[in-house]
Amino acid sequence: MSQGLRNAALFAGVGLLIVLTGFVQSWNTALVILNMGLVSAIMAIGVNLQWGFAGLFNVGVMGFVALGGLAAVLVAADPVPEAWSAGGARVMAGLVLGALTIAAAALFWARMAPGRARALGLVAILLVGFFAFRAVLDPGVAVIEAIDPAATGYLGGLGLPILLSWPAGGLLAAGAAWVIGKTALGLRSDYLAIATLGIAEIIIAVMKNEDWLSRGVKNVIGLPRPVPYEVDLQRSETFVARAAEFGLDPMTASGLWVKAAYGLLFAAVLLAIFVLAQLALHSPWGRMMRAIRDNETAAEAMGKNVTRRHLQVFILGSAICGIGGAMMTTLDGQLTPSSYQPLRFTFLVWVMVIVGGSGSNLGAVLGGFLIWFLWVQVEPMGQLLMSTLASGLPEGSDLRAHLLDSAAHVRLLTMGVILLLVLRFSPRGLIPE
Amino acid sequence: MDFLNALVALLNFVVVPATAYGAQLALGALGVTLVYGILRFSNFAHGDTMAFGTMATILFTWGLQAAGISLGPVPTALLALPAGIAAAALLVLGTDRAVYRFYRRRKANPVILVIVSMGVMFIYNGLVRLVIGPGDRNFDDGARFIFTVRDFREATGLDEGVGLRTSQAITVITAVIVVAVLFWFLNHTRTGKSMRAFSDNEDLALLSGINPERVVMVTWLIVAALATVAGVLYGLDKSFRPLTYFQLLLPIFAAAIVGGLGSPLGAIAGGFVIAFSEVTITYAWKKVLEYLLPQSLEPSGLVQLLSTDYKFAVSFMILVVVLLFRPTGLFRGKSV
Amino acid sequence: MSAGNGTGPYGGRGNNDASIVKPGSGSSTVAAGPGGDPRPARGTRPFLEGRGMTGGYGRGPDILHDCTIAVNPGEIAVIVGPNGAGKSTAMKAIFGMLDLRAGTVVLDGTDITALSPQDRVARGMGFVPQTGNIFTTMTVEENLEMGAFIRRDDIAPTMEQVYDLFPILRDKRRQQAGELSGGQRQQVAVGRALMTRPKVLMLDEPTAGVSPIVMDELFDRIIEVARTGLPVLMVEQNARQALEIADRGYVLVQGANAHTGTGPGLLADAEVRRSFLGG
């Protein structure tokens, strides 16, 4: 079977799985899976860009995805004018001061001759800057968070259309990636892994705790949508009439219509990113990237600036993850910082990339759909398995209850087994590079 | 008197908790550093190995408790610890056999092994949640305190007091014993020396007739023991929750890298560096400063550098500073 | 130094008659030159011989072409040749570190061609690699202990003998080997290999990267080791000095035997001098 035919068959297979879900469970579920599959595919392309193209080991995907989510809030949420007038200026001043401190420290470090004086001076600048930053910021934060904490208690966003948050999420993630890349790239691969793991945790910690920015664990709900609301559709007579033509009641039809609209938007973005990633892969830049990945020393000896190239691809990949994150928050309509779990947002994306085939964009897309499908469907399967296991046990026994409770955790186990099996028996993935 | 009060407050809120936490991190980091030194990869499944060993210990503790066996003032978990270690040892040896050995034989790139360990992490994590659930488990029985803050205040007449929880004392004592035994083993036994030799120069160790499979097996046994002890001590001191153990990965790796990956001594030093930084930076210094400063200078705020929610940021910052300025760590670990 | 006749630390192994390994003994001169039989001409069978070796690393191209290297009991044999001639490769082939497509390796009358390097160590081959030949983070004494890892008997006497041979190591026994000077490290490396009480010692460029003075001292030590009756095979970059102490010399060119003879014989050979000793 030719490679193209094989790939087509693989995609058809995954498509069939989703269609089957539509018939067996519901079309609603199928569309939900499809939409998150599209987002997952985008994230997987981002990680594949870093790992597959350049061999960069980024386990901070969650952080970039979360930054995308934050962008959705900052761009699209309604601004809170009271909060801005009460403490906005102060918080902004604090942030500027913080940035200036870091810039001053960096400048000082670069200009001074190495020695004890330089180290002490650096520490002094950072300490003074930190306390000044806190002194300016903290009162502002306190005022903002005091304003109607049950409803707002934060600065809010810019109130712009939420579609703008997608590129904004990419930019935010790219900025964070630039900072991380500047420090951690050029170190060994394990160190980059630990550093990205850490930065992701910090980003989540900031989003959970800086209520003035993201409302923290109180969540931001009711973000605007790029597609119509179900209730509006149900009120529209033309829509109800069209739905009736297909034999659907308005409730179901509106749900499907909204999800399909999301799906179309996401598919357009995925297509654009995929085409760009393919072009990049086959451009001289992509060839050089892979040459660096395969033999860093040789590439360096040929005068390639390896660290610089790595920085580029790291930023690009992270930006794509950020776009995916903003899209996901748009789909959810809310930002819930406590829902960001590394197992779900970092390691699952890695499973997608490895299973799909590292180095292959098509593989990343396939892996995104397939693994997302399994992630969603393994839970009911586990439920089924567990209830079969438990059926022999007496009603009300502890073990029975325990078995039924733990079905949800079967999927972690399954993902681990899938990852190990693919690594062992098909290390190049379903669609090899 | 004020000075003494400040000192006692500092002991109670910073030194004692940080020492216990540091000991737990050090034991965890020792496991990571041993895997790195011998098997040459960063083991992302280490936090979940700790969780598995602790879970096994908790199950055995429940069994003992159900049988009415207890150690009096000392937690029953200590009695169940050997069984927990055995369970963890079986798990990691089985994993090595089924998973890691294949890649070792093919001399796979270390980063592949890291990804493999990610898969193992998923499996351990799922296993632990499947068996014991994702929730909090407190399995500390026995006496809560060796002496409480009030005991101390009454005995000394100071305004401030320092309390010592049983779990803290047990943590430190156990850690000292475990580390002493480990170092004796590494420095004075044939097998221990062969492990160091293997870590130092694998090719030459092979030439010297050192059996790599045996070295790897002994390493996993030690790692299982260290992980279980670290996990149980942490669980006794705080509480057991699978997600927390996964998150411990970051401070543990930070400790191992700060000390120098592959260096056991460095892992211990790194553990305490991370623990003390975390606690001092997230501690509200108001109380201590009130005793030390004249009234006019007394702080109005809490004087807390960072809120406790940012403790990850602390290990991370230290990690970044060390990586930037001394990439091989304090104790010159492997830089390759 | 304590390495006297017959009572040497490795007594009972190899040839005890130290007089035959005296450097510069001219009694066994073999006609040197291309086409000369590369095998030692002495009546005795060589103690270690790699015969007609052809092969390379993994699936790569052949580096050795029908190459023959042999060491007689109690002798020093030296492999020299220009850069890239396959000197180290020839030694690694004898030690089993690359796959031979043709040829055999015989140790003390037994065919060991199929054995792994580890098994060859157990059979009595001591090998000192060119780089990474000590455990840098371990003490000198621990390095020696690790050298004797396969032995289950008392290693203290052997360690004493090594210390007698390299007195500086006795003084530094508690120091980390990685802190020693280049020459001292090489002594640790040779000492480590001697701890297995090998029947033959193989050195891959023992003097690489050390100063001329240290090099002379190292050669003296190697002669002393050989005097105890232990046959020595070494690869050397410093061809002239090495051939001076060699009983047998092998000049390799492009993985094949080019010239073979006694050390002094080769030094005197006009062709050898012109082609690569620099006149």
C-alpha cells in the first residue's frame, strides 16, 4: 500500500470512529470530540514543530495553552471600569517597574566587569526592585480585588471580539517562550524539560493566584462567542423551520449548529497552521532545522547558529500551542485555571505527537484526533469494564463501589500503555516522517 | 528576651519544617540522581514511584491497623514501610524488565528514555489512582507531637514556642539513617563501589568485569527504597495525595540539578537548599521582625516575599540561577 | 624497583626469563621489510596472536586488511604507523571490540575470536584504553579494586605489587584519580589493568598527551612490567621511542602490515625511516 493511501486509510479510520460515535452515542458527542480533536491537532502540530523538527523537549505545553486561555480573557472579557479607575494605574505602574528592574539588572550584568561587585550589585538591584514592585503593586491589587469580588474583582479584558484573542494567545505564548528559550535553550535536553515543566507550573500558579488578572480560582465565565448562542437560534423562526425540514427539534439542532460552526472555524485555523507548518518543513529553513536535529555538532561546524534556530522554532511551536489554548477557552466560554493539569495538557499532547509520528505534521494531526478520541472514549469503556467486573459483587460492597469509582482513572493507564507500545513497536509513529 | 523569642519563632516556623521538608526532598533527589548516574536519564516517573510506594505502605498500614497492631506513639506506617518498599521494588524491577531494558540494550538516546519514563509515569499514576483514588489520605497515627508549642512555652516562659511533631522527628531520624546506610553502601561495599564505577565510566566498568544488569538491578532496588521512604515521610508529615506527589517532581529535580545530577552528596545539599529557600521566601516574617526591630520600624504588612502558592516558583528560580551560572551544579555532577 | 628476576609480581605467568626481554637485545633480529613474514620467527609459539584480521566497525568499511599482530611470551610488541593506519583498530580487534570478517585471535593456544571483551579479560587479557581509562571520581585505591572486580581471592598482594611498581600511587592512594597529573593517571590506568593479574597487557597509546619526560618515565615502567615476564602489546604514536624498547615492531599502513621486525631492526631499516620516521 502506498504511503498516501495508507495515510488516507488512517484518517478515514479515525473519521469513522467519530462518525460511529455519532450513530451510537449522539451527534452532539461526536461534534464535541471533533472540535477538541481539532484543537488537539493544533497543539500537537506546535509540539511536533519543536520536537519533531528540532528535537526540543518541551514539557511545558500546559503553560502555553494556559497563556492562550488568559489571552482570551484579556482580549474579550468586558473591562471593569471601576477596577481600572481604582487601581489600574497603580498595577500598570507596578508591572512597568517590575519590567524595568529586570531590564536594569540585565543591563547591569552585561555592562559590569565580572566579579564580586557585579554579583552584589545585581542582587541589590533585584532586591530593591522587587520590594519597590511589591510596594507599588500590592495596594493596587488590593483595591481591584475588593471591587465586587463575587462578580468581577479583576481588571477585566479589552472587550474586543474573541477571535482576536487567538492571535493574541499566540503572541503571549511566544513572549513567554522567548524568555524561557533565552535562558534554557542551549542547555541539555533534560534541563530544558525541567525548566519548561517548572515554567508551566508557575504560569498556572500566577493564573490561580493573581485574582486582579484572571479572577484566579473564581474563574472567568461567560466569555463572548464567535458563533451564535443556542437560545438565539431557537428564537429565530427561520432556523426552527430549517431544523424541522431535517426532522430535528430546535434544541438539538441549535446545539449541533453551534458546534458545527465552531468546528468550521477551528478547521480553518488548523488548515492554515498545517499548510504553514508543511511549507516550513519543506523550506530550506525546515531542512536546516532537521539537519541541526540530526547532527547538531556538524551543523554548528558548518556555521549554523544552532541556539538561534532553536529559539525560533521554540517560539513558533509555543505560539501555536498558545493559539490552540485560546481556541479551547473560546470553545469552553470560560477560563478555569484549576482545570489545567499537566497530565492532560502537556503529556497527553506528547502522546499525540509520538503516536502520530514525530517529525510528521500529518502524523501530529492524526495523533491529535485519535488520542483525543481515545481519551474521551476510554472513560465510558472503563466504566463498562468496571461495571462488568463489579456485576458479580454484592450490591453495596466496598470493592464494588471502589471499582465503579475508579473507572475514570483507567484512561491514564491506557494512555501510558499506548505511549509505551508505540515507542517500543513503532517508534516512528503511525505516519512516519 | 526579644531576640530569644525571635529565634524560637524562627525555629518553629522556618527551621523545623524546612529541615523535615529538606530531608524528604533530599531522599527524593537521591533517587533521581541515582537513576541519572547509573541509567543515564531523567526519570519523570519518580514522583509517581514515590506515590506508588507510599500507597502500598498505606495499604499495609491499614492491614496492620485492622489487625490491631500498632507501634504506640510511633506511626504504624513505619512497620509497614518494608512491605511498601518491597512492593515498589517489584514494580520498578518489573518496569525495568518490561520497558527500560529494551532501550538500554539498544543504547537508545537518553531523551527517548525520558519520553519512555513519561509513559511509565502515566501508568503508575493511573495505577495509584485506580487502587487508592485521587483524594487525600491521612495515615498518620500515633502521637502527634513530641512536644507542643505550649509545652515549650510553659517550660521556658518565653512568649513564643517551638513545637516538634512526631512526623518531623521521624523524618529527620529516618533520613539520617537512610543516608548513612546509603553512603556506607556506596563507599565501602564491593557492589556499591561497582555502582560508582559504572556511573563514572561505563565502558571501563564493563572492561573491569562489572555486570551492568546487576548494577542496574541494585540501583532500582535502592531507588525503590529511597522513593518509598521519601514518599511515606512526606505523607506522614503532610498528607498523601497522588497529584501532590507528581508535583513534587519539580522541587526534587531542582534539588538534584542544583546539587549536581549524578552526585549523591549534591542531591542532599540540593534538597536542603530548595527546602530552606522555599520556606524562607514564602514565610511571613512579620512576627520575627516585630521582636527584632524597634517599635518605630515595625512592618505593617506580613513581610512575605511570595505567597505560599508560588513555592514552585522558588525552586524554579533557584534552578534557573544554577543552570545559568553553574550548569553542573554545586557538587559538579555530570555535565554531559 | 622490586621487579627482580623470577620473583616478579606476576611470577608463574608468561615467561619468567627476564633476560630475553632486555631492551636492545639484538640477538633476535628478524629481517625487516615488506613481505617479511609478520609472524614472530622465534621457534616458540606466540602467546597472543591476531592472524589475518580483516574488519571494521559495525557495518562500516573494512579498516583492517589481513593484518597480523603477535606477541611472544615475555616480549614487548609495538604497533606503530602513520595517522589513520588502523593501529588502535588492530588492537581493538585483538581485544574483541570490533567484528572480524576474517581472521582469528589466539590466546595461549586457544581460539578466542568469538569471545566478548569481558570474557577476554577473564581469560587473562589486560587492556588499557587510550581515553577514559580510569574512574576519575574514585580514589586510586578504589580504581585498583575495581580493576580486580572479577577476582574473588585476596587482592592485597597484587595491590602491593602495583604500588611497588608505581610508588607514587602508594602515596596518592586516597586521592581521587581525576585529580592526578596525566602521567600519574596513566600509571593508575596500567595499575588497574594489572590488578586482574593478566597474562598479557595491552596498552593503547599510553603516552598520548603527556610530556616527553613523563613519556620516558612511563616507558621505563612498561619495560619494568615486561621484565616481570608479562608480555606487553602497545600502540604508540611516538614511534622512535617505542621501537627502541620493542622486541617486535609492526608498522601498519592503511590497515595492513607494511613492515615487521625487531624494534632496533625497524629503526635501522632505511625504508621505514624514510617513509615515516622522518629520515
